[in-house]
Amino acid sequence: MSDHATDAADERDSASEDGTEERSVAVLLDVLPNGRPDDGRPGYQKSPVAYALGTASFGLYELSLEEDADVSVSDRVDLDGPAVSRYREVDFEDLTRNAAAEIEYAVEAIVDGDERRFVDFYNEAGPITLRLHQLNLLPGIGKKLRNRVLDERKRGPFESFEEVSERISGLHRPREVILERIVEEVREDDLKYRTFVGNEE
């Protein structure tokens, strides 16, 4: 786990340099106006806390909020914005139960809000090893479906999930298999390969 409180400005600078302004935006998973329940300090010493999922690399964050922050679950916040005093990256096990339960909804909102980015996974996915392709990491995609995607995208890029479904016989839920894979990568920290989580460069 790394503390991002001191390098928030650096992260903002790198985000603007490579054009990925979304890097410092996160979707709120849980908001604790009275601080963390395991914080033994008196109430007046505790600041509001929130847990969030980054939109660019699906990183998990614990946020210390400003006292006057008016935010709620599913809101998008700028990690370097006025509502957040500091933040740090955390593991899935560090989340509250409510935050963990919100992961699927947050991933769905991120994917639906930037469909083309995830459709492009079908256009751009490449081999990981001689025997394993990034497409094979998606649930239910074996050798046959992978080859159909590779053959079909040579004829032209896919423009939407609907088009992927129409052009690839047997791939009926292209959006849902991406959602499922992202949620698995967020929850499981011992996966050998990661395609979506942690890939922001």
C-alpha cells in the first residue's frame, strides 16, 4: 500500500501530461461521516472517511474528506479536488462491507460511462504468452471465440458492445464478461495476470 497524500500534485501533473485526466477521478463506494468505526479517538478528532474505486486503473482508495464535503455513494470525486484532504491506496480486504458490496455497481457505472474504452479491449487485446491471449482472460472465452474476435476485427474495429455481439457468433454478453473480469481483478489480489486493474499508463 502506498500513501498518495504527498504526491497528489505529481499524480495530477502526470495525468495532464499523458492526457488521461480521468486518472484522479474515483467513484465513491462508502461514506463514513463520523470516521472509521475502528478509530478509537474521540468523535471531535475524527474526520469523515470514504472508500472509492478509481476510474482509470480501478485502484481502491481510502479518502479523508473535508468536514464540509457533500458527497454520497456512487458520486464521482476528484481525488485532488476540494472535497478530499488526503487519500491512500488500500487493498480489497481493507474496505468496509458496504464498500465491498458496491464494487460491482461502481465498475458497471465506469464501463457504461466510457463504453468505447472497453470496446477497444476487443479491438486491441494482444497475446500475453505464446499460448495465452488477453482475450482468454475474459470468462467464457476460449480458443474458438478468441479466434473469431481476432478474425473479425481485421475487417474493421468494433464500435460498440452491441456490434461485438452482432459480429461474433457465440459472444452474446461482451459487456458482462468484461464487467466480470474487472470485478474479479479488483477483488482477487493473487491473480497471475491483470488486464484492467493497475493499467493506467
